[in-house]
Amino acid sequence: MTNFAYVATSLDGFIATPDDGLDWLSDVPNPDQSDFGFAEFMATIDAVVMGRRTFEKVLTFETWPYTKPVCVLSRTLRRPPDSPAGAVTLARGAPRRIVADLARRGYENLYVDGGRTIQGFLREDLIDELIITRMPVVLGRGIPLFGPLEHVLRFEHRRTEVYHDALVKSFYRRAR
Ligand SMILES: NC(=O)c1ccc[n+]([C@@H]2O[C@H](COP(=O)([O-])OP(=O)(O)OC[C@H]3O[C@@H](n4cnc5c(N)ncnc54)[C@H](OP(=O)(O)O)[C@@H]3O)[C@@H](O)[C@H]2O)c1
């Protein structure tokens, strides 16, 4: 069982501008339309667990990016939201319980997405792999990837890939 966070950040650690803007993610020219390893990563996971705010942003994309079942976390949504890929499931509560419930349904390797959602998982030490792609931009303000933690969490660097001499994608594994 592995929980992954797979995110792109600015150099100063933001995952979106304050108004949820993601245009800065496509500032680097990408003539061959590379997905920078996203499909390969998607093949390794069983389900996506994302915060309600990330889900709402993804609904504005032209294409649905996921090939695996999606579980949206929310305390405000009353029923599972629809998505272009069909119904998604809805969950709430302590991340540890959410992970256990999904494992019982056969979803063991999870892609955890959304800033506050990842922070909630980190607070319970439930992120095993951090895959962070740093974009060459300082946003100055925005939605942060990380937040306060009760304990220091150490990670081991596994490898780093550089795309187009610009995007720096680093793979870290929780040192337990
Ligand atoms: N750069 C990237 O790679 C990347 C990746 C993902 C997202 N983003 C961007 O990040 C922004 C969204 O991140 P965010 O930090 O604002 O929010 P988020 O984590 O996507 O969503 C936060 C919401 O998720 C729900 N939630 C989280 N944990 C929960 C739990 N344990 N139980 C029940 N509900 C839970 C709550 O929804 P309710 O308020 O409904 O209770 C909470 O308000 C968007 O702009 C998105 O586009 C960027």
C-alpha cells in the first residue's frame, strides 16, 4: 500500500495562484506535448483521492485527466458529484480511516491530490511517496503545498528527472 502525492509547484512551493490559476504550469514550451510521465504514474495507482476544491478545478479542464476511479473528499457536499468519467465516490473524515475504507474496496495505491488534502494526509504521516515537479517560477503568493506539522517527516531522495532543461521532477520516499 502506497500513498503518493504527485504535484507541480512553483519554486516557492505554491500549487496554484490565489485565484486557483494554473496557467504558469504551461509556461514552459512543450512542442512534443509530453505529459512528463503522468500516464506512466497513473498506471501505478489504483484510485485518486482528491480534495473538493481540486475536483472543482479539474471539472473546468477540457479533458478528464484520470483513468482510475476518483474519490472526492468533502464535508460540505451531500451527494457524490458527477464527473465526465461517470460518478465519483464521496468520502470524509480522518485520512487514516479513508485509506482503510479504500483498501477494503481493493484500492491500495492512492494518488492523493490537493494542497489541504495532502497536508491532512501528511499530518497523519500517510504520504509514502512525494513526486514534486518544480516549475521555474516564483509566484510570490498562492495556494501552498505544505502547511504546519506536529512532527518532522524525513524523506529519501530517489531520483530527479529534468524535462526541457526547465522542469525538475524529484521523487522522494518517506524514510521510516
Ligand atoms: N499544481 C498542482 O499539481 C495541483 C495539484 C492539485 C491541485 N492544485 C490546485 O490546488 C487548489 C486546490 O487545493 P486546496 O488546498 O485549496 O484544496 P483541496 O485539498 O483540493 O480541497 C480542500 C477541500 O477538500 C475537502 N477535504 C480535504 N480533506 C478532507 C477530509 N479528510 N475529509 C473531508 N473533506 C476533506 C474539504 O472540502 P469541503 O470544503 O467541501 O469540506 C476541503 O475544503 C486548486 O487551485 C487546484 O487547481 C494544483
